[in-house]
Amino acid sequence: MTDSTPMAHITITFNNGVVQVYAVTEQQLDGLQLASRVKSMMEASMVALEVEDRLVMLPMANIRMIEVSPSPTKLPDTVIRHVVPLE
């Protein structure tokens, strides 16, 4: 990836409090294919990431939260959009 490639971040928070952040190109987070990928991830038992030269598989049972920032433009119908947190 070049420095001029727009980046998005995937932040994974594990049940034990450990946080891992990964960078991906925004192009990978765009389009209808991503919406179906997000839906599949919600139903899967593992999150699989190709990280450099290795495959990293993370059990969903160990994950408390996955955050993608900025949010993809296309999302599954099950996502409630334009929510504002109240703290």
C-alpha cells in the first residue's frame, strides 16, 4: 500500500480488554460486496484477516466488539443507521 492510499481502520476489542487495530484500504470497505461480507461476519464463528504474509483467524467468542472507521457506505439491512451515542 502506498502512502497516498486512503485508509480505514478495523479496531477489535477482545473480551479480556486487549485492543488490536488494523489498517485497510477504503476501497476494500466499499460496495455491495462488503455489506454481504459484514452480514456473513455477524453469523460466523471466526473473523479471518490476511495480515501481511499470514492468515489471522480470531474466534468471535473472544471478541467483544469490532469497529470499522469510517463506516462503509453500504451496510446490511440489519444495521440501524445514524445513531448518536448519549454519554
